[in-house]
Amino acid sequence: MSSEAGRYQLLLDRYDTLTLDTMMGDTPLLLVPVDEIRAVVTYIKNELKYTLLLDITVVDNLSLPHPPMSRFEVIYIFRDDKFSSTLALKVMVKDMEIGVDSISAIYEVANWLEREAYDQYGVKFVGHPMLKRILNHNEFVGHPLRKDYEITKGQYCTESQDMMDEMKPLLDERGLDPERDDLMILNLGPSHPASHGTIRTLVALDGEKIVAGASEVGYLHRGFEKSCESHTYNQIIPYTDRLNYCSAIMNNIAFAKTVEDMLGVTLPDRGIFIRVIVSELSRAIDHLVCLAAGLLDMGGQTNYWYLFNPRNDAYDFLSRLTGARLTNSYMRVGGMSHDLYDGWERDLEDVLKKIDKGVAESLAMIEHNRIFQDRLQDISVVSADKALDYGFTGPNLRASGVAYDLRFSSPYYYYDSFDFDMVVGSVGDTYDRLMVRFEEILQSLSIIRQAVKKIPSGAISVPDHSITMPDKQKVYTTIEGAMNQFKLVYEGVKVPKGEYYGAFEAANGELGFYIVSDGSGTPYKVKVRAPSFAHMSAYPKIIESYQVADAILTLGSLNIIAGEMDR
């Protein structure tokens, strides 16, 4: 018996009230009685070592043809300490007034995840320390992801919050009083270049030292998940561009791959290699933006240009390939919009050489620079255990010494055939988070060069007319092609009924899509597991005891992308 099957059996033996609801691919989804969720979650974390809580979301069954007795279901998704096993739990909410027990005392990241579920669906989490809205503003009425909430209903925010409802309990815990202890309450953001997007953090200062902090997000919330419910799967792809807009193609691929997994189709090899090439180039671009902005925050303007200029060249290449610099919309369910252009190898290698040169020149200036090291080392340290508890993934988790990368633990797209290293830090400070990204750029360039040598000729999309758009020539010259195009555009790709969680190693970490299909051409529900959301939830805690100047660099090192975080 495998360790995964053994743990699964231990859980069923311990709690005989658990039943298998369905399989989400290889992931079992277990139905848990509402009054046992806290005990079950405690057990799977402490005994079965499911150390990473990936997401919490809610499904509203109101619009299903044959809805279950309970309208709302809470879904929990976990990953084990070996990063080889995923487990999902489902709780049927019997009474919305009673709600569900909070697990925020078990996993730190659950605090924000439960707030989001409450904000969007109205599910109460009993025992949550601060159950309030997080993506929608404080004057918002209703819960927008409920099926009976109209997407066209606009609600305006007329006044801001002082956030003292969050700050005061934090100060009380520390035995502090702003007036008695002569503390300064200061806003960092939301409209400030150093906030790296529309992000607001309220901090209490004792001199320059931060003694408490609370963050407010949602300024860039635009209802991505609600919009998905009224669009076909391919129509959603341009919306995914606006998540992490620094590496938009990776969002395209992550979403398309999840839908393809639900369809049970595999891309032709050429399509796979193209996805690897543009994905790794996007990862390098994303890291270049993070590093350039972070170094500029500490006065490194020369480094900024060393890194931003090759990033601009990479965008020029993507513009020639896809027709757009940032929001590429290059992928399609089952493949991509078009093949590579003539001469792409030469153009791409020119870009890779410029990135190599820019990274080398930037590292030469800072690698042994005493000021650089003093500003970043031992600042905002996140231990391995804490990083997992906060829901960290990607380079931020690897910087804390945790060797987790989906390209290694659950390889897809032939990643196990490429020769590259997983970059892991040791301390988990601001220095490690930046240096891991420097090295990951070089690893991505190596993967790209290997993929260019291996890429075969042939088709780029699956040869299935129910999934892939027909050639334009056939659309214009045959009735079959015209009808095929018409049905795919207006009805969409029909995805089998069921639910599925797909994960992808994006630039900032694990980008996940939990999709519920009712068998039609539009998804019943889409939930984005945004790595920046988990990382930002930890930010107010990891800047405590450091100075304001350190907090700015810490935010840059986490690489929070507001579009991805707020959705």
C-alpha cells in the first residue's frame, strides 16, 4: 500500500462518518459532517502531515438542475508534507446562521481564506478572530458569488475605513496604547510607488520600529470568478491575462491545462514544448520585474535598467509572437491560437543573451555589496514551518528552505526530462527571496534552450473538432467549418460534469484553478488559488519588529501582484 493510500485509510478508520463524495482526478474529495470539520482538519495536519492548506472556497448549488439538500458547500484543499498527495474535504452547510467552525487557529492562511468565503458567499466561520469583508468594500450589501446575485448590480464605496477595528486588538494583545505609549499610526499605501500596486497596510510605530500591522486589499477586485460563470471556457482566457499581468501567459496555460485535464486530452508534443518555452520566458520576465522594482526601492537605479531593459526585449518578442506585450491571450483550450513565426529561434536567443547579460551585470554590482547585504539579510525572516502555515508556495517558500516545486513533485509537460535545478534558500529572509529569483531566471533560460533544441514539428492543438477551432480557410470555404466555428464560439467547449483542482507552478508559486462543471460550455464555478493572496496574508506579521524601510523591501521581495491577489 502506498503512503498516500495508507494515510487515506487511516483517516477513514479514525472517522467512520467520512464518506467519499467524488474523485477530482487523483484527488479524493471527502464529505465531512459539519460538526467534525475542526477535529478532522487538526488530525490531518498533525497526524497525517497535510502541512499546506491550499484553498478554502464555497459552492452555491442553487442553479444546479438537481441541487443537494444543502445549498452551500465549503471546500478545503490540502497538500501533504512530501508534496505528492492532495486531499479535499467538503462540508455541507446545514444552517447559514450557525455556519461552520473556523480552522484559522490550525492554519494561519485560513484566516484570510475564510474571510474571503464569508465575503463572497456569506458563510459564517465560528471562532474566527476577525470575520469581516476582505475583497469587497465595507459598504457592500449582499454576497456577490451567490447564484442569485446579479453581476450587473453596482455598489459604490463612499468612505474609507480607519482599520482600527483590526489594529486595536493587535495592540491590546501586546499591552500597548497609542496615546500612552506614544505610538504613531501610519498608512503605507494604497497609492504609493513603494506599495507595488494598490495595497494598504496600517502600521503602528514605536519610533521607526513596527510593533503591529494590518493590511487592506481588494482595491483591484473586479469579480473575475463571477465573470467566469457567464463566459465560455475560451472566453475566460483573456480574463486570466489580468491576474498576474507580469507573466500573463502562465495564467493562460494554468487555466487551459486545468480544463484540458477535465476533458482528458493531451496536447501534441509541439504544443507542449511551445508552452514550456513561453512559460519559462514569462517566469524570467516576472522575476526581472520583481528584482528590478525591489532594487529600485533601495536606491539601485542602475540595477533597475540592467534588469528592465532585457525584460522590455522579452516583451517585444512576445508581442511579435502573440500580438500583445502584456495581455497575450495566446492559449486556447486544447492548444494555442497559432504556431511560432519564422525566425523565432534567432529572436528568442537574442533575448536570452540580453537577459543573461543583464542578470550578470546586476549581480556583479550587488552580490558582494555590503550595503545590499546589510539591508536584506536577517530581515523579515520566515521559517520553513511558518512559511507552510502561511500558505507560501513558489520562490517565497523555497527561499525558506522548503524544496517544493510542482515541476519536480508533480512533473507535467516533460519537465522531468529537462536538466535544471530547484533553487532553495536557507534563511527565508528578504535576501533569500531575491537571490532565489536571480538563480531561477538562469534555470528558466536553461530550460528554454533545451526546449528549443528538442521541439518537434507537427500540430500545436488537439485534433478534436469539439475542442479546437477549425482552420480559418475551412471556416470561409466549407459549411462544416463555419458551423464548427459557430458552435464553439457561441456554445463553448462542453466539459464533462464534475469538479477538479488543477495546479501549475507559476512565477509566484502554485496557481490553482478549482472548477465545477455542469456539463455545459460555461463553468458553473471557477475559483482561483492565487499565490499572492496567501503571501499577502502573512505580510503584516512578518514585518513586525522591523523598520518601515525594511517593510518596503519585504513587500517587494514577496512580489505581490495586486491583479492576481484581488482577482
